[in-house]
Amino acid sequence: MYAEIARRFLGVVLLGSLIGASFLPPVRDYASMPESVMAFAGQERQAGEVPAGASLHSSDETVFTVGNAADGKILIDPVNEGDSVATLEAAGFPLKKMHVSVSKDIKVVPGGQSIGVKLNTLGVLVVGHHLVETSNGKKSPAELAGIQVGDIITKINGEPIEKMADVTPFVKSYSENKTPLNVTVIRNKKTHQKKLVPLEDKHDKSFRIGLYIRDSAAGVGTLTFFEPKSFKYGALGHVISDMDTKKPIIVNNGEILRSTVTSIEKGSNGHPGEKLARFSNDQHTLGSITRNSPFGIFGKLNERMDNGGWDKPLPVAFSDQVKEGPAKILTVVNGSKVQEFDVKIISSVPQKFPATKGMVIKITDPKLLKLTGGIVQGMSGSPIIQDGRLIGAVTHVFVNDSTSGYGVHIEWMLDEAGIDIYNDKKQAS
């Protein structure tokens, strides 16, 4: 019995020793050293701390060198693109390895400009059903055929459908030959074939398919950045969804135009505000839209866009370089003038995989709070800048706190824009 008590006591002591050791500075510093780090050539960065009595060595100093910063942090000096390893050693014994991947130096021009957005859908989007009053009652032919709200009609009888006007001739042809329409729809990224039989309206004797459809969408937002050599850009920071179906719009093509903010509908808790804006009278196309993704809209500018004072290309930050504390956003609150406002990064999650809500931000600028009440619709895409780096974009407002909302990390927007910031695609995972 006494032997069993002694064993249990010894176990408790050992467990307590291990837990206590984990709080010792050398052990804590050892644990803080990350397993992998990404860096841009020519841009020093910090990562974890070197424990007392230990040293860190680069296996290839043509890729990067390592040292200690003044505050004891590991200082990585990226030299050239490539992949290598840093080894933590104590008394000549290796303790831990850190993979370092160095990518080419990338700088982009921050945005902040208000833009008008016009999207043309791939095919036509089904946004609702309507009933056709026949001699046998009210029915929706499309609903009977199994065509659902949110479906995208891409073909009828094998012929491509690009706009709403393309549908009418097929309905007319049915009135002549009474041959059911073979309709191709896309639903949840899968293709389906449906047989649609139009029905005759008993009042005007015309045949109808019982659908509400849409082939375009328009709105306003904010430009986030553009790459000065390729003119590739990113904006909004979130997907554009159809107002009726709430589903992401699959883009066939689109364009961005100049937009002017005419007034602000101030936000409050429980009531998100909005930038009221109009497309500029000249309807001048600034660039194309080729992609509508969870991280925003992307394409290529036709010309360089001026934002009135922040035209110098800035370096960008990986998600693990973003820190809590002060930052700035660029946005328009009146006319077309881009202004700078103070915000605070409340929290930021270092992300190894793409995710839309990487930061929580809070508007702290008294002037912006007075004008807008915080984050408002139309501010999505406003670039967030911290320590001279572009770190992300404003995306969503908290409904119950109009001063705060989410931001997306810039690395995911750059990737969606086709600007490869990784030495080895997605190697951070």
C-alpha cells in the first residue's frame, strides 16, 4: 500500500516538474520558434526567440542568414529566392529545425478609390418562379421541370445562352413545333439536363416558361490594390452574391468604372450604414473583371489609377506578420477623394490556408466615426496598412457593433489575383 502511495506521489511530482519546466524562459523560447517561415527577399523579418545558451544557423546563407534582434527575437535576413533550413543548436546538439522559404520581393500600389462594378453572369441566373395561368390552373413550367432558384441556364437545345434575350427565340419556337426544350443548367458546380415544356397563358395565348431570370449585376465597392507592372488588381475583399438567391455570381465578364460617393447613410448598432454612390457620367471603363471569388473581384486595369497621394508601391505582409495595434485604412467618404483613417487591429489569426475572416478591426478615427458611424457598405475592399506594409482589406461590419468588423489578409487576395507570392505554391501548409 505504502509503495503504491509513493509511486503516485512521485508521478505527481514529475508531472508538476514537467508543467513547471514548460514555463521556464528557455523552454518557452524553444516552443516559440515556428516550424516554417515565409519571407520576401530583401525584407528582414522576425520569428520567435532564441533560447538562452542556444544558437541558430542557416544551412544556406545564399538564401537567408539568421541573427538575434535587439529584443531577442530571431532575425531572418532573406537574400535570394529559395528554400532552406535554420537549425537551433545547444552545446553542439540540434534541437529544432525551421524551414524558411524566401519568395521574390513583391510590392503593390494600395487603392482606396471608390469603383463601380458591373458583372455579366455566365449564362442567365434563375432568380425566381412565376405561375402561368392556364385552362388547367396556375403552374410554373420551369418548376415542374425541376429548374431551381439559383440555377444558371447555359444552353437551350444545345445552343449557348449568354443573355436574357437569347431565351425568347426558343420559347417562340416551341409555340410552333411543340418540341420540349432541352435546358442545360449549372447547380453547385455540376451540370444538369432538364426538359422544359412551356405552357400557354390563357389570357394572351402566349407561351411562357415561368421563370424570373437575370444576366447582370451592378454595385459599388473599393479598390484594394494593383500590381504596377502587370496591372493585375484586387477589390472588395469578399464575393459578390446575387441579391435574390444569395448565391455567388459566376462571372462571364465584367468591368469596373469610376464611382463618386454622393452621401453616407450613417451606420449604428443593429443597422449597417452605406455609401451612396453613382457611376461617373463618362462611364469610362477602368478595367476588366475576370474572377469573382470569396476574396473579392479580380482582373486587369486598363490604366494606372491615381489615389491622390498613396501611389508609391508598398511591400505586403504575410498573415503571421500582422500584429495587434494601430493601422490605417484608405477609403472615400465624399466625392472621389481617397483619405487615410486610423483603425486598430483587435486580433489577427496567422493562417496557413485561405480564409476570408483573418482579422478583427475597429475604427478609431473620430472623423470617420462621426461621418459613417464605423464600417459601412461600400467600404469593402478598403486597404489596411500597418508599419508601411499592405496587410489586408476591410470586408464586413459587425451588425451589432458598427465600429468593428472583419478584414481579409492580403496574401489570399494577391493569390486570387494571380500574383504568386509563394516560392513554392502553398508551401506554407
